[in-house]
Amino acid sequence: MTFDRSIKIAPSILSADFADFGRECQAIEAQGCDWVHVDVMDGHFVPAITFGPATCNAIRPHIKTIMDVHLMIAPVDPYLQAFADAGADVLTAHVEAGPHLDRTLQAIRDLGCKAGVALNPSTPPEAIAYVLDRIDLVCVMTVNPGYGGQSFLHSQIEKIRRLRQMIGDRPVHIEIDGGVSPQTAPLVVEAGADVLVAGSAVFKGGSVSNPEVYGDNIRAIRAAGEAARIAA
Ligand code: DX5
Ligand code: ZN
């Protein structure tokens, strides 16, 4: 994985057909996505339950790009090895997912993955001030984690701007997760984001038998984001 700040669209397969992940991943990649975002939920850290390492392992051969695994689980440390073995490229843990964030991030890198840290809407940017050299990505949650299809929280724009300042020249991606659409993408890109996760806004109206809609949706988000990047 090389680092750059170009806009990357990462569809969340939380909005895909759960009985057809392989073909869904192939379809979004064929339609131009950059990363594939995989939402792991445990029914404890967040209300919903999705899937675990076995599903990630099954999806892996169908993904040629980056497998971006968002761990909404606590505790997270006991499961890092299993998700790394399942082929994750990026492993993102929440600040609140364990007592020793610095150790968790070191463990992720020691497993050979890029280390991400996710901030809930109520988590201040300063929570990661002393781990900035341990991370490759910060995920700003622009909804409360747990479900797709929620409304974008505008309160998070200022946080993105602050994180962009804190990161400075470090090779750290700013990923936005929740309520991203052609309407909200310009706001987050202008504030400093480069990775845009989108579930509903990518999968709405399409299917594996009608995948061109995924392409149209991906292009619409990318174009809105790129316009803001050029203007910024
Ligand atoms: C929310 C997940 C998101 C979610 C985004 O807990 O982490 O990745 O799927 O879905 P949309 O784009 O529909 O808000
Ligand atoms: Zn996510």
C-alpha cells in the first residue's frame, strides 16, 4: 500500500447482499471503487452483529484492492491475529475498544497490517494526540457506529479539520465513515478527508445483476469530493 492523499472511495459491504459477498465485492471493484470496507460488529460494542474473521477470509479472494476492516468490537486485542490471518490490509480499532490503545496499534503493525484508529462522534481528536506516529489511518465516525443508513453528523466537520492539523506531514489517511453521499463528500474533503466510506450511497438502486448503478454512485461521490479538493 503506497500513501497518497487522492480521494479513495471505500464502499461498505454492510449495505451489500450478505448472501453474495463474493460477487458484490467483484462488482464494486469492477465499477471503480478503491478500497473495500468491511464492518465487523459484535452486538456488544455496537448493537448489531455482522460477521467475523471467517467471513473476511471467505471474502478475501474476491478483493484485489485494499481490504479495510473496521472492527466495532470490544475487547479487540484477542481478535487482531485472526483478522490479520484473514487477509486484512487495514485493521481499525476504536479508541474505546480496550484499555491500552498504544499497545493495540503496535500489535496491528506487528501483524503486518496498516493500523487504523476510529473515533466515535463523542470522542475528541485529542484522544489520539500521543499515538499519531503509530497510525496509518484515522477513521472519523460521522454517525454513531452500529448501523448503515444514518444521517451525517455535521458536528464532526470541525473534528476532521483539527485532525488534519494534528497529522501535519505524517502519512496518515483521514477516513470518513457514516452518511457519506455526493452532498456530504465535499464538506469532509474540504476539511481534510481522503478516504470516503459509503454504504447506502454506493449500493442504493444497484445489484450484482445491475452493477452499473454502483459505478454511477461511486463516480457521483468521487466527483463531488474531487471538486472540493480542487477548490480547497
Ligand atoms: C456504521 C459503519 C459504516 C456504515 C456506513 O457503523 O461503520 O461503515 O456501513 O453506512 P452509510 O454509508 O449507509 O452511512
Ligand atoms: Zn465502517
